[in-house]
Amino acid sequence: MADRYIDDGEVSEYGRHFVTEAKKLVGASELVDVAKLIARVLGAVEAVETELAKVRSQRSEVRTERGGTGEAEEAVRDVVTRFHAYLRSLPKGTSFDFEAFYPGKNLGEVAALKPADLVTKAADVLRGFDVARNAGLDAFVPWKQEIAGARSALDASLSGKSGAANRSVTTTAGLAAARAHFLKTYNQVAKPIVRGVLNELGRGEEVRLFFKDLTVQEGRGRGGNGEEEQP
């Protein structure tokens, strides 16, 4: 029976099998240039292989950037929490505006904040450094730098994660288009032409030798009525 569904990984298997077998027909027909047909199918196979490699690379990149986001989140939580503890430890006579950093002098549920909310939290704390009573305190300078750095790192990490995910979606669309082109070339161009060449040579019964999907055993459990998948 025919394999009704050729997945991304099978494109290379089936397509390259055809290329190998079809080389035996080069020069055998007076009507058809089989070499050009082989080149057409091989090009379609290689396009799918290229897009498949891109997808795998992008998936790996997304996983890597997700891990980096987690580290950046913890960095923001840590510095915002430590700065709050530092402010509470200052001598009572120190003149500064605590509530400019933390309304109500409360840290809040920093541990429960989502990544984007952590960026906002850090930005809110940073605005406190611009208040007149806080702007001139040299002791606050390194804290401002550390909080700003942690916030920027998390913001960049989130942007990178989103960018990688978007690139992955785009790449997946490229793979789908390449596979559709292969299916059209393989099913609607190569099969009719090879059938014609074999019939010309009086070898029509050999068509299954050239198209591996036509010889898939029923044990694979794909079911169906033997029709090839159309793009």
C-alpha cells in the first residue's frame, strides 16, 4: 500500500531513494531528460533539509534563552529585595524618601511576580532615585547601577526569548512551504513522468522500485486507501 503521509523526516529518505533509483533511467528514454527531473526532486529535498535544520537550531536557541530568562529574573528579585533590606537598616537620622522606592515601605510579593512584572517593579524602584531627597546620596549610586543593570538584563532576555520564538514560527512556516513544494514535485511531477518512462520501456510494473512510499508495509499502521498525499 502507499504511504499516505510523508513527514518532514521522511522527505529526505523517500526523496533521496528516488534520486538513487532514477539515475538508472538517465539516457534510457528518447523523450524525457531524466537527469533534469532528478535535479528538480533533489533540489526540493535539499530545501526541506535546510529548513528542517533551521527549525532544530531555532528550537535549541529558544530553550537556551528560556534558561537565561530564569537567571535574569532571580537577579532582579535578589537586588530589589536586598535594596529594601538595606533601606530598612539605615540609621533613623538618615534623610531619604523610603516610599519613593517602595510605596508604604512594603517590598510586596516579589517572589510571585512574573518576568514582565519584575521589569516594571525594578523600573518603579529606579524612579525613586530621581526624587530630590534621594538624588544626592552617594551611597545609593551603586544600588542604582546594580538595579538598572539587572532590569536591563531581564528586559533584554525577555526580548531575546520573544525574538527567538518569532523566528522559530517563521522558520516553521518556511519548512511547511518547502515540504509542500517537495510533495508537489514528488507526487505530481516525478511520479507521472517516471511512470511514462517506464511504460515507454515496457517496464511499467517497476514503478514501486522508484517510490519508496508505494511499498510501505501495512504494518506501519497508517491506514488509508493507498492514495498519495497531496500538498
